[in-house]
Amino acid sequence: MTQAAPWQLEILGLRSARGDYCWLDLAAPPEWQSRPGQFVNIRCDDAADATVSGQEIPWTGDGLPDAPHGRHLHGPSPLVRRPISISRLIDDGDGSRRLVLLVRVVGSGSQLLSNRKAGDRLDVIGPLGNGFDLGGPARRAVLVGGGCGIAPLVGLADALAASGRSVTVFYGERSADRVPLPLPESARPTGDGVVALRGTPQLPGADLILATEDGSLGFKGRVTDAMAAWGASCGWDDAELFVCGPDVMMAAVAALARVRGVERCQVSLENYMGCAIGVCLSCAVKIRADNAQGWTYKLVCRDGPVFEAGDVIFENKWEGCKK
Ligand SMILES: Cc1cc2nc3c(=O)[nH]c(=O)nc-3n(C[C@H](O)[C@H](O)[C@H](O)COP(=O)(O)OP(=O)(O)OC[C@H]3O[C@@H](n4cnc5c(N)ncnc54)[C@H](O)[C@@H]3O)c2cc1C
């Protein structure tokens, strides 16, 4: 098991993609080992300017305190690391390996990451979390991603295909201009038709089915509607689900799995977190338990981020999940 202690990893490349995303390649140390679904916690600012430990942070008791070097707990240069999934671990064949990350620029941390350059070093803690369980018996793997939830599914698709399973990846977004995956010319709007793109560059061993809410690419509608249409013709026998995306989407997929009798459905949660090592408790989530109240708190960083969907209490974020 690779030590999670901070690593200074060189950025080998940074490529922007549609939808405010960027792909980031980092040089992995030789001893690095990680499983699909694990993540890293990244210091987004320049680590060389980030020596705050041991310094007192002045605080007037009003709002969040100022940090040394003019930085703030919230603001242009966040003190708290940001968790990012490991999309892929690529062996380049000459003894060197690359960690591939997919980052969506949504705030100050991801903005700082996207502004870094090849040759810079990133202060990274990882690999963290449990990762997906690839040991299930089902021969058909159905992966479902929404937004930046596609990130951990890329390497997962590789691993599942390598283990001999048929892999279908559903990817839902609001519109075509937010899809970060490189796509072939044949990718186009398909209305209420579910069309699989075979062997796309980031998903060479999988069928990719796109769904956009505005219909500008692939199936027109939610990703769960595309799954229902696909399931009506392909069925759900011998299938296992692996899901990552907004809670509301994961709750809907979990409900579909239950209704269609899909026994195993793993969800990777993306709750806010601070330390990512089980100390700050900010990523607590309610998990069903055999106790008087019927649930207990678990930590997404330490016990997850991957859980059995049926164990997660999605907190009424989607009414359908109560049925
Ligand atoms: C285990 C894990 C893996 C992740 N993997 C990836 C990944 O591979 N790629 C990626 O782009 N992002 C990933 N994320 C999400 C990423 O860590 C957050 O988006 C992060 O907060 C971005 O930092 P920021 O400073 O740019 O934005 P912030 O300033 O932190 O947030 C900007 C906006 O996004 C919203 N937001 C931020 N985080 C969350 C969240 N967890 N849930 C709901 N809304 C949120 C905020 O409310 C705010 O509106 C992952 C999160 C977790 C917990």
C-alpha cells in the first residue's frame, strides 16, 4: 500500500478541455500504487509559499481569520486542500508512470490548479480512500457518471475491461459544451435514441452512451432516462453498477438499481471535505446500520468515498429514493 504522506509530484502536462475542465498529468513516484476510485488531496497554491504551520493566525473574532502571506481560509488562495479523484494511473512502459486527473474549474482551488504549468510541483496527499470493489461476479459493468463524476470512472472502465467484463459507460451532462471527453466525429444528438460510441480515446475498452439535458449531444434527457431506455432493450441481468456524480443523480440510479433488481450498485460520494484523513469530520454521511436508530455516521474520506448504494441515506435530496 502506498503511503499517503505528502508527495511533491511534478506536473508533466496540463490540457484544457471543454466545459471548464482540464486534464492534469502528474509524475507518479515508482512506489505509487492506487486503485480505481481512490483520490488525492491537493494543495492548490504554490507549495513553496505555503509554510503556515507553526504560525499563529491572527483572528479578531469576526468572520474567518486572515492567514499569513495575505491568504485567507476562503478566497483566492485556499488553505484547505482539494480532493480530486485519480482518473488513471498510466504505465508509460519505460519505468515511468503518470497519474491523470480531471479537474473542473468551479472555484478558487481548481482555478489555481488550472493555472499551474508543466514542470511545477504539486503538494499531493494520497492515494486516499477505499476505491471501488472490482471483485463482484457480474459480467456486465455499467458505469454512470455525471459532471466531474466521470473522473474516477475512466480508470475504472480500463480495469473492468481488462478483467474481461463488458463495460458500458453512461455520461450525463447539461449540454455538449460541458463534456470534457475527446469524442469522435460520429458523436451527435440522437434525440430519444440511445447510441453507444465504441472505443473513444479516454474509454478505449468501453461503450460510451452520452445524455445531455438540452439534447445537444447524445440522448436528450437525464442520464437515468437514457439508462431506462437502454435497459428496456438490453435488460439488467448479470449487471453491476458503478456510479459517481451529484447526490441527486446517484440517488436516482440507486433507486433504478433497486427497482430493476440490480444487486450491486456502488456509489462514490463527493462530499465537501477538509483534511481527507478522518480528523475534521466535515464529510460525515449517514449510512444505514443495524442499531436502534437505523443509521450511523461514516466518513467519506476514511470509510469511502465508495459505498454500497443501498447503505447510503441520501437525505431526501431526491424524493424518488424513498419509494
Ligand atoms: C473524493 C472526492 C473526489 C473528487 N474528485 C473530483 C475530480 O476528480 N474532479 C473535480 O473537478 N472535482 C472533484 N471533486 C470535487 C472538488 O473537490 C470540489 O469541486 C472542490 O471544492 C473544488 O475546489 P474549488 O476551490 O475550485 O471550489 P470551491 O470554492 O470549493 O467551490 C466552488 C463551488 O462548487 C461547490 N462545491 C464544491 N465542492 C462541492 C461538493 N463536494 N459538493 C457540492 N458542491 C460543491 C461550492 O458550493 C461552490 O459553489 C471531488 C470531491 C471529492 C470529495
